[in-house]
Amino acid sequence: MQTWPAPAVPTLPGHGPEVQVRGLDGHLVPAAAGPVAGMYVCGITPYDATHLGHAATAVGFDLLHRAWLDQGLEVRYVSNVTDVDDPLLERAAELGVEWTDLATEQAALYAEDMTALAVLPPHTYLGAVEAIPLVIDAVARLLDRGVAYRVPLEPGAGGDHPELGDVYADAVAQGIHGLTGMSHEGTVALFGENGGDPERPGKRDPLDPALWRRERPGEPFWFAGDLGTGRPGWHIECTAIAEQALGDHFDVQGGGRDLCFPHHAMSTAHALALGGHGPRVQMHTGMVALSGEKMSKSRGNLVLVSALRERGVDPMAVRLAILAHHYASDWEWTDDVLDAATARLDRWRAAVSGNGGPDATELLGELREALADDLDTPRALAAMDSWASASLSIGGEVEGAPGVAARAVDALLGVRL
Ligand code: 5CA
Ligand code: ZN
């Protein structure tokens, strides 16, 4: 999958402190365990991209990427594009277009938006279609290990080899039960709401997720040897890509909070069932809402980054609007949020426009401290606001200080002034 050009990251003096983030249990932990930090972030299903929720999630993990670089670590950033899956096929059918054309066009738009938002590109960026050989290999291994099984097909499915059936993960054998802390009924309902098929006849357990979906009339399929013609299930896509690109130990699995269950729980369970360790830390961004409801493609309550760009909104203002909220909190996109960010961007630009200004050494330390503390961007923005106020009201004599401030904001926050 084509990524996008990497924005230049200015070099800053020294290094930032170790970055700590809050994992699922609410405790602060080091985001990386060693000198090479590995992160897998769930990317888009390419339709209705890029709405502000997608952008906020991408920017949230970009902050971690930048903080790790500043800490002096080598970063391996991996992401995916779910370029074949039910929702994409359904949307293409509704629009009367080829699903491949919709996916290609929307992935390209996402790449343009990421470029405009100064998001560092992933080092490995795979589409689900490109990852099919990895998925086939992973599913075959899960079958060999006895933690996956075949489910008989309805008449008409399965092409020349209907007897092979779909392949499902055994939720009991893979330890998926009990992961939500909810009642069994609640968990099953959540699974059904988030892409699962609890009612599918022939499964051992309602929570068993699909690993390999056999050929169906009118659906795309690929040849997969003993698995039979078909296409990948969703969770195993992310497991297989992460395993191939990051190995069986990696630091962070990320995405929006809507992916906690079943997607991240199941993809991690698959990783463990394959003999890996899965991610050390799971991090989730909060949900961006519009008009009181989660911004989502299925609800259609969307603000697209490309539409804002077409209106002449500076992408750096969009980025600042996102950064005004802590990555893990839920927040609502409003015109006021954008207006406040645009005003802040103007103020910051004016504040760094001179040759001299207030000393920015302390500011650099404050930005680093704030970001190392679970990527506390509201605190980082407040620190830059104070420096900008001082620069605009009192001025300052330190030659080059505005340049230091601008480079710090660029390198750490990804905001180009
Ligand atoms: N392709 C899958 C992940 S493998 C998927 O969930 N795609 S998506 O297009 O629906 O979302 C892409 C990313 O944006 C995911 O990490 C998702 O959690 C995040 N996301 C989706 N909606 C929102 C929202 N309203 N607020 C914040 N993040 C969101
Ligand atoms: Zn994913």
C-alpha cells in the first residue's frame, strides 16, 4: 500500500524523558520496553475517509511516534488498510461502484489528508488484500494448533469446494471469554454490534470470530490452498500484519476506543494462540463526536478533513484542534473548536515571527515533560500559549528563541508554524 511523504522532523537539542502511557488497566507504564519501539495502529476501512475521528486517532499515535523519536528510540510503525471487508463491499454496492475503485480512491484521499496533517507515515503499511498470504499462513497455523475449526456453509457458498467450510477461531480455546468484564449476554451483543456474527449457525460458540470467509456468490475471493477460496476475517488481518512486521513481541497496539472489543481483544487472542506475546500495551483514542453522537461512517454524521481543506481551513489548525483534547478523552467537533484552534495558530505564528524572544529552553522542557506524561497535549499547548503570550506582550532578547520554540512545536506536536 502506498504511504505518503514523510514530513521533516526538526532536530532538537538533547532528548526527551521516557514516554509513559496509560494502559488498559489505567496505570502509567513505559510506552516502549527497549531501544526499538514497535507500534501497530489500526488504520482505515477505505470509505468516507478521512473524518475527524480517523484524523484524531492518526494524530494521537503520531504524537507517540514523535515523542519516541525525541526520546532517541528507533521506531517501527505499522498500520493497515482494511481494503476488503463487508462494510466496504456494502458501501460500494450502494454507490454502484467497483469496491476496488472505492478503496483505491479513499486510500489515496486518506494519504493526502495525512500529508496535510503532517502525520509521519508508517514504515510498514499493508492492505488486507496484500496481507492475504500472511492471513492464510496464520489461519492454517491456528487450525494446526487446534484452536480454529471449520463451519459448514449454506447452499450455494464455497464455489467448487463447499465442503471446506468457513474457518472460525475457537473463542474458548483462545481465551476470549471474560475479556470484556461484561455479562456473557452483553459481550455477545457487543460482538454483534461491532462486526461479529453471534447468530451464525454451526459455530461452537456465539463469540467465535471468522478467520477465513469462503467464497460467496458476488463476493471477491482469493485462492488459499487447503482453506479453499475466500477472503480474510477482520481481526486476523491485524494479527497477521503485526506479527509479520513486528515479530512476536511489540510495544503498542493502538486504535480508537471503538475497537477495544471485539477487534483488539480478538486480534490479541489470535496473536497469543499463534505463540506470540502480543502487544505490551493497548492504547485507545477517545471518540470524536458530532452533534452529540460518535462520528461514524454508518451514522453519516461526518466532518471530512478534505472538505475542511477545500474550504481553505489550514490543516495545522485542524491538527491543533485535535491536540487541544487529550487523546484518550471523548470530545465533540464544533465550529468553536476549530475557531479557537485557528486563533491559537495565528497567535503562535505571530509569537515566533521575530528574531528575538523569551528564552525557549524551559518551554522545550515543559513540552517534553507534558508529552512524556501520557501524551498530555492540553498541558503542552498551555505551555506554548504562555511562551507565546510572553513573546507577544513583553517580547524578549534571546536571539533565536522563536526558532527554538517553532522547531520544538514542529518536532513534538507536528504543528508547522
Ligand atoms: N479498518 C478498521 C481497523 S482494522 C477500522 O476500524 N477502520 S475505520 O475506518 O472504521 O477506523 C479507522 C481508525 O479510526 C480506527 O483506529 C478507529 O478506531 C478510528 N475511529 C473511527 N471512528 C472514530 C471516531 N469517531 N473517533 C476517534 N477515532 C475513530
Ligand atoms: Zn485493526
